[in-house]
Amino acid sequence: MVIFKRVLVALTIVVIGVWAFNSPLMRSSFPEAQKRLIAHRGVHQTFPTKGITNETCTARLIDQPSHELIENTLPSMKAAFEAGADIVELDIHLTIDDKWAVYHDWTLDCRSDGQGPVRDATMKFLKTLDIGYGYSADDGKTFPLRGKYVGAMPELVEVFAAFPDKKFLINFKSNDADEGKAFAQFLTSNPNYKKQIWAVYGGAKPTATVLDAHSDMKGYTKQSVKACLKSYAALGWSGHIPDICHNRILAVPSNYARWMWGWPGLFHQRMKEAGSELILLGDYSSSNTGSRGLDDLATIEAVPAQIGGYIWTNKIEVVGPEFKK
């Protein structure tokens, strides 16, 4: 019994010590950190995320429209920047004629009046499509955006030309390493475009290929974020920042972030000292598989002042103007 009590006391002391070492309450206050906004898809038609899969045609599930903008178009990006976005996220595909098409879905069938994978089409053909054709808020009874986006799928070079002083987060929709090679060559041939790319992410193989070819480019994948957070969860209590967390972009769901050692101020300080940037996402759950963001001002204002970096939102037109005040 005496030994048991001694062990219990020792464990209690260790637990209190670990807590004190990682608790902001036991340290001087951390300064307020600057936050910036990433507009996921620009200004777009939102939809319920519960229960959707990669096969779900989300264009058929949109909320009742409050505007006529759709993702990955030049008007959408313009509106997002005007609303206060620091970065606009967009999706790219390598076409059969080696152009970079900006479009969300892997195939054309759901959102447009075309069919088949985007990568199997030419850019010239993609420019003939109505990419607002498939959107409906009433289960296919009406299609309010049909005819309004004929020829509106942009090529990536058009995006860069339209917004020469803006930054973009590029999402590879494929997991094809050859696309990474092609994009790396695209940047080598057009070095001025690199300054407009804040980071690349998405498919692990193309993302890694681009980052290997361009050491000055930033990026992340689900795998790289998970690897860092798992290592930090195991070792962060000691103050050690695993190598895999250095010089990274970490996209962290809000409900996971609050369990990180030293959250909020100390966690942010450690990652900043390790050269890493934070993106704070909305809460993750297995039943909500869409890209969750912080989509109302109250949720964003609840983010601790000591957390800096980037906030991911699907509602830039709602939160951006008030947040920027």
C-alpha cells in the first residue's frame, strides 16, 4: 500500500508538471496574433456536408441561392477578394492538350452539360460548356444557374492574368505524380507565376513532386498534416517539436486543435518558431465529409486571440467584410 501511494504521488507530480509546462496559464500572456482568411472555392454555392461522399453530386444539393456565383470562376474569385479574402483556394486539372483547367469536380457530369473526366477533354472543348448547368436547390425541379456560365471555365493562366497581385492555394484533384511533374515544369517555364501561388495541396503524389522540384514552394497533404499532429501529440508535452512539423503548413480541424499541447498561445508559438503556418479548419467529424470551414462571424471571433495564421471559410462573402473591420 505504501509503495502504491508513493507511485500515485509521483505520477500526480509528473502530471501536474507536464500540465504546468504546457499550460498558458502558467506563462506570461501571449500577444494577439494576426489572422488571415482563405476563401475555399471563392464565393460559391454551399450545400449540406452531412453524409456526402466523393461520389455525391453536390450541385444537386445546394442551399437556396443568395447569389449567382459559382466556385472556380473569375467572378467568384473577384468577389472573394473584394469581400476580404487574403487567399483564394482553387482546383486544377491537367487537360489532354496540356492546359491547366480550373474546375472543382473530377468529372463534368454533375455541374456542367458535359460528360466524362475533365482530364480527357481539351481546353477548347471545356470552354464550350455551361458549367452552371447542373445546380439545383429543389432536387432537380429548377436549375437557376443554367445558361449563366457558358464558356466560363477558366484556364489557370487566365486566373493569374486577372489577379496579378493576389495569392492562391492550388488543389491537385488527382493523385498522379505525372501531373506534379507537369506542374513543376509549368512553374519552371513561368517563374513569375510562383509568386501568385501561396501553396499547393491535395493529391499526395503531385504535391510531393512539385515540392521536391521547387524547394521555395510551400504545400501540404492530409498525410503530412496527420504525421505532424500524431508526432506532436506524442512528444509535444516535452516541448519538443518533431522534425516533421518544421517548415510546414498545418491544416488543423478546430476540434482537434484545442487538444494540442500548449493550445492556444504556446502551440502557436512553438509552430511559429518551427517555421510552420497554421490553417484553422472547421470541426471535423466522420459524418460530415465535406470541407468544413469557419463559416460565421461568431465562430471566427471565438478563435483565441493568440492563434495566428489562416482561417478557412466557405462563406467569405458573409464573414469577410465584418472580419476585416
